[in-house]
Amino acid sequence: MTTLWQASQQLLAGDTGPETFTASALQAAQDPEKEGARVFTRRYVEQATQQASAAGQRWQAQQARSAIDGLPISIKDLFDVQGESTTAGSRLLQDAPPAAANASVVERLQLAGAAIVGKTNMTEFAFSGLGINPHYNTPANPWQRAEQRIPGGSSSGAAVAVVDGMCLGAIGTDTGGSVRIPAALCGLTGFKPTANRINQAGTLPLSASLDSIGVIAHDVRSCWLLDGVIADEALALQQVNLRNARFAIPQTRVLDGMDSEVAQAWEKAIHTLRQAGATLVDIPLLELNELNPMNARGGITAYEAWQWHQPTAQAQPDAYDPQVLVRVQRGSHLTEQDAAELYQQRADWQQRINAALAGFDAVLMPTVPCIAPTIASLDDAQQYMEVNALMLRNTSVINMLDGCAVSLPCHQTGRAPVGLSLASVHGDDARLISWSLAVETALNWRS
């Protein structure tokens, strides 16, 4: 399977034109035997075709706008596109006023010449890590597709679009793991940067304090390439040696309850990194035990979500996915004083976690502790909530920290997809992406 990085290198070498890649992506997206009808809430067939054709002429004239000029990219259904309603995976906003301007990330993609193939499906209003959407149907995970497993969320369509060849890279958002969870469950690479690296103007919010914009692609270099297009400043990718690495492995929270597939892949990945010369240090990091009490009443996410949703949630509750509505409504019980205490607790917690991680190059953990369950198994509301909490448990740590993280595939070929997470503190994105490339190489996924 061609990656975004490989396609870009082929364009730079003059071996092919972008029209081939975009035509192939659009064909896959429109194939009635595939997941396109559930992956996309809106497709831009004509626009993407025209953009790829124009980019092809620019490449021939050696005037390409960027390294991804004309290549097929998807955007999550919560980014504004001028002249269209931004629906965020909901029916509630179908008739909302059209956006007056493009979201910042959409504008940057267009300036780079990307062929935007469509808006991808998602958990309604991005408020779940499962990816289930009762309004537009749920795209099935590529693993054992006949069993109809969840894709992970909330950037569900984003991940399935990449793995099914409907685009070479996808732009998503990540408030508690919504880029990394679907990447892990679908066998892809997901990068959640430090939030303030990417301008969120024109992005429908879930929780302004925790939201970030991230990317999903096949490998680290592809994520790095796409991130460099949409971020305020591209990251410097450096060659590092794992023999110089010092990685922390928290012993609190993040290793609990792994299923057999995840445990096997995790142990193999850790063994591989030790063989490659990395120093792995088990640390208590007992501060992670504070997160459940902090979020017991819904936490910052519920409080901030309620501020945005209160008018519609009160006026049109039946228009919501019930599983999303119940989480939004938790915020109605939190006062401004409760929120002030939460923000102070978070700031204090961040300081202590940052101090505990000083001297480490990254933190290692399983991205999620279990493989993708079937969609049908989550029909029960209680089961839905329990599995959703499990999916978000590890990844949400990094959003609370306002840090950065990469999820890498670490499973064996032919086994269920499993993600290995590398994470670091606020602003450490360049070092993290460089270490992630070294780990990816060691795991022999894509060197």
C-alpha cells in the first residue's frame, strides 16, 4: 500500500502525477462494495479531480505548491468549509447557516494544493472514543470486517478512509484520544500534537481546553509530512539512536486490564525496544490515580461541552444520539466554581506529572488496552459507557497533560490491530516524532 510519504517522494522524483493517486482514492470512496457510504458525510469528487489535475500541471512545470500538491486528503466533519453547513456527525446541524469561511486547516490544505476528497464521518459532536454514529451509520473496522467491529472514535471515518485507500492521509481532532484510538484499532499511525501548534479557527469545539487537531496516516513520515502542512511551524525530523533513548513506563492505570492480544503485542514491542538498546524504566506515576476522581462528574470536557450545547440540548434533546446526550448533560450539574476547581486541579497535576517525567525522552503505554469490539456488542447503554471509558482511559492522560503523542501499530501481520503509544510533555513534538520514527523502524512496521 502506498503511503502519503511514498506518494510524495514519487511526485518529487517525477515518477508519476498526483492524478493517479486521487483517482484511485475517489474510486475506492465510490465503490458500493466498500465503506465509502459510511466513511463520508460529504464527498468532493469533482473538486478533488480538478485539484489533482491542476496539481499535475504544476508538478510538470516544477511549480508544485507543496510536497502533497494534488494528493488525496480527507477532513473530519467538524471543519468549516466555506458555503457549507458544518454538521459534526449530527442531524441537528444539517440546516445550520453555512460557514462564512474555511477552517484554518482547510485553508492550509488548499494553499498546499491538497485534493480534499471529502468530509469524514465521526461520533456525533466528537463525544466518544468508539466511533459509533446512529445518524450516518458506522464505518466498519478493516479487521475482520464481516464481524462489523468499531473503527474507534471520534475520528472514525478518518481512519477507515486511510486504511481503505480512500485518501492517503486524514485530518482529525483529538480531545481525549480521537485520533490515536481509531489509528490504533485500524492498524494506522496517529499523531496528536501539542494543541497550540495548529490553529483551531473554524473547528467545531468539544472542549476548548482539551481539543487538538491531529493527523492519521500509514506511517510516521506521512504524519510528519501532513502535520507540517497544517501546523503553524513544521517539525524538524532528526535521526536518533534508540541506544540513547530513555523511556518511562508508568505502572499506574495504563497497563491495567489489557486483553490477550494487546498484552502479547505490548510485551513483544517492549522486548524489541530493549533489544534495540533503549533504556526502559518502570515508574510509579501514582498521580494518574487522581484522574478518575477529577473526572467523576464529567470533568472539564462535560463542563465545556455543556456551555456550547446547552441551548440545543434543552430545546431538541431527541435530535441527539442518546449516548452523546447523556455525556453532554453531565456538564449541566457543574457550576463555575466546580470548573474553576477543575482547572486548578489540572494545572497542579500537570506540574507534578511534568516533574516526574523530566529526564525521559518519552512515555510508553498501550494506546488502548483492548482490540476493537463489535458494533453490535455495544447496543447496551451500560456496555457502551464501560467500553468507551476503557478506550479513552490511556489516551486522555495526554490531553489532560496538554502534551503530544503518537500511536504506532505494533501487532503482528494477520493479528488484530494494536497500538503502541509514545507520548511526551507540552511542546516536545519534534523530539517525539523523531523518537517515534526510530521506534517504528525497530518494530519493522515501515522503516
